[in-house]
Amino acid sequence: MNETEAEFTSFVRERGTALTRFAAALTGDRHQAEDLVQAVLERAFPRWKRIARRGDPEWYLRRSIVNAAKDGWRSDTRTLTVLERVGGEEPVTLPFDDYVRRDAVRRALRDLSPGQRTVIVLRYWEGLTEAETAALMDVSVGTVKSQTHRAMRALRGSAELRDAPPESEMAGGWR
């Protein structure tokens, strides 16, 4: 394994899970997120030396993930078939109210447009500023503000969230 391959492999081992969580928040589906991250990493690998030399490879990959999700990398009409569970992956056990609340949040986020969902994930999950979000999405700060406003209005009116258990009853809440 050459030095570039070793650096790439090390980066993916250290940051791959965070990138997949980020993509899952954008897509609303863990399996689609894994496929999306895999596709972005496959495209980045041949240019890794140049990407890493520019300074912040994670920022570059996050932007690639946002762009791929925004461009409809995988249409919702495509059918996925899950063959079987791969060993070593244990299901996560949550108290029932936590599970219901998190599921409601996921469903409510899925109901947003891709742009609104992306803004909400970047602003409130990733904690980016409006300017950072605009730069990552390659849009104006005004677009970030308007998308945030529309998304928050939709989330406040979401029946999914209105019917879910109150957040105060959850162990940790949703960031």
C-alpha cells in the first residue's frame, strides 16, 4: 500500500462513520446514506492526494455528499433489496418513547424538500453557521435563511412530531 492509499484508508477509518451519519441525516435512510458515501469516496480516491493537499478533506467530502444528495444521486423510485443482515451488527435497543420520537423526527425530515432537509441538518445537527451552510451548499445566505424558515414552519406543523412523545421525556433529546 502506498502512502496516498494509507492516508485515504486512515481517513476513512477515522471519519467514515461521521460522514455516513451526516449522509443519513440528509437522505433519511441509512442504507442509501452508506451507498452515497461509498460513491463519493470512490470518486474522491483517485484525487485524494490533491484533495488532502488543499487542507480540509472532510469539508470537501461533506460538500460532495451534499451535492450528490441534492443532484438526486439515487432517485426515490429506485428499488433496493436487502438480502440479509451482515454479522457483527447488533440492533440498538432504545426506550420506547425515545424510539418513537426519533422515528417521528426522521419521518418529518423525510417530508421536507431535499434543500430544506439539507439546511436543517447542516444548521442544527452539524452546528454550522448560515455562512458555512451557504458555502457548503453553494447557495446564498439568503437562500439558507429562507429554506430554514420554510423547513422550521413545516416541522412545527408536522403531525409526525405533534403526535410524538414530548422531548422532555427522552433520555438525551435530539441535538
